[in-house]
Amino acid sequence: MSTLRETYLTDIQKNAETAYHLNHYLAHHPEISGQEYNSVKKITEILRDKGIEVEDKLAGIDTSFIAHITESSKGQPKFGILMEYDALPGIGHACGHSASGSLSLLTALTLWEMKDQFEATVDLIGTPNEETKGDKITLADAGVFDDYDFVMMIHMNSNETWPSCHFLALSEIKVQFEGKPAHAAAAPWDGRNALNAAHLTCQAIDMLRQQLKPDTRVSYIITEGGTASNVIPEKAEMIINMRNNKKAELHQTFDKVMNCIKGAAIATGTEYKTEKTGEDFDDMNINQTGTKAITEIMDSIDLPHTEEPLGQATGSSDIGNVSYVCPAFHPMMAISDHYFALHTKEVADIMKSDAINQVILNGAEVIGLFILKAIDEPDLLQEIKQEFKKSVAQ
């Protein structure tokens, strides 16, 4: 491992400027989820210019791709480097995907430089749409991740670096109530108030909170509630967002919320229908064996880090679904020395500065060294896979 490690840490400098330039381009030309056409064109041009084989539109997704970085004659071991590059509407790369994607590219290019020095298959997989529908789920459903020993990416964080990151399972539904209109002054008794059904659902959910576990989150908005104040609303619409630490618990929360909806419809004499606004996001299936190895790698390159605070998980990501198909790793990298929330202008501004370059370099060091460690230590890789099998069998 020492020789591979030394070579990797030397060769990474060969393509560092390419990664920095990519981040600069993405940060200054942000494209929102599902519209990352120029971003993908730029990324795949870099890969093809190196002579790397690239397949476009992976699983039929316009802005996805897979690049075959190295190939083992035996097909195994097999590792996937995940790459994000979608931005947020109006604010650009405020979640840091320009940098996280660029460090994934740097990892891939460095391993490509070393392809004759180890026996393993490594792919770089473009995973668009993380901020909306979550196309890692589409890729997982298409079987893209079935044969990987593990996949990995690194995301940006404000002022703390974590070897692993928990995510909450998430489900979101749109609810439509339909009642009967009537004049609100002349004959309100002839109507059935759809807006009342939406309000009653909100009140039922709020009363339900006393029986929900502390890690459960339920939020809602009413998006339609009538068109005139003197008419009993015939239609109402709301969006309900539910999150839990584990996907099994999310199913229980979902059932309880559905009972609130049904009860409100019965009480108001209205009809209802529901539909998912997108795919359900699973929680992150944390692999402790791999996380320990990542922690050791961070120590070895003198990268300061802390453990993710207990109960810190507040967000959700489509990599959670991947983590139930194969082992998946998602460390977080600090981009500042002070705290601020992601999805803010502060993050977008840092993505445009040279200060992010060191983060890109360190992140690529962590992913690459972890892959090389797994190649060099087959017992470690076997332990990672065994822990994964036990976790999904529970």
C-alpha cells in the first residue's frame, strides 16, 4: 500500500488544476437539476480528451454518464466514484456540488494515471438531479449499482469534516381534497368545504406529534384553498413532507399521516386522493467498518475531522437508496472555519473562490486512498461487504 499511496499522492498533482478549473466553470455556469447539459458536456470532454471511455445517458437519463476509468481482467474488485453537478435555482452551487463533483473527477483521473499499477475496476458515475427527484434512485432501480463492492463520494459541509454522514428517510405526498361549492353566506350548508379538510389534516398532524418519536419530522403547506372568500372551497391541495431516521419507521409515520387525511375527509364529507411528489429517499445505511478505515485515512493525511454529532441528521439524499444496494460512503468536508447553513449564498461564493481548491485536493486524496486501501487489503473489503450483508438482512 505504501508504494500505491505515495504514487497516488504524487500523481494527484498532475490533474489538480483540471479539477480546479472544472469547479470554477461549474460554479460560474450553474445548471439546475435535470438541466445539467453543459456541465455534463464539459465533464465528459475532459474524460474523453484523456482517452477514457464514456457512455452517455446512463439508464436513459439525459444528463447521466458512466466513465470506465480502470478495468480488472477479473472484473473484481469493483468500485464506483459518484459525481454530482446540479445546482440550485436562483442561487447556483450553494450545496457545493461543483466542488464535490470536481474532486470525484480528480480521484478518477488520478487512478487512471495509475491504471497499470493495480488490478481493479473503477468507474466514475455521473449522478444528476440530487436536489430534486434524485436520479441515484433511478440508477439504483435500473441495477447500475448491483455489482459494486462499494461506491463513494464526498459532499461539502460548513466548518466540520465528518468521515460519515447520516441521512433521514424521506417521503413526500401531494393531497387533493374535493368537496362541493356553495355560496358562503346564502347557503353554506349546501357545500362541503375542501379547505376545512386540509386545515383539519394539519390540526390532526399537529396533535399526532405527541405520539411521534423525536427523530420524526412532518411538515406541510397548503398550496390551494379556494378562489373566492364568499364561496365554500370546492378544491384544496396540500404537500406533506415526512422524514425519519430509518425507512422502516418512515413507513409507520406515513400510515399515521394517511389516517389523519382519511379522518379529515370523513369529518368534512369530502373526497381525497394522494400521489407521491417523487421517489422516497432511504436513510443512509452507515458501514462502520469502512467509516473506520476512512477515519484512519483522514488521520494519515493530517486532515482534521470530528464525528458527526449524534442526532445531527436533518437532511435527506438519494445516496441513501444506493446504500441499501451496495456499501456506500458519503463523508463531509469542511469548507470554512465557521458555521453556516448549506443552500446559502456563503456556500455559492466559496465555490467561486480559490479557497475551495485545497478542499477538492483533500477530498480526492481521501476517496482515492480508500479505494487503494480496499484493493491492497482484501480482508478489509470482505469485512465491509459482510457488514453490509448483515445490515440489509435485518
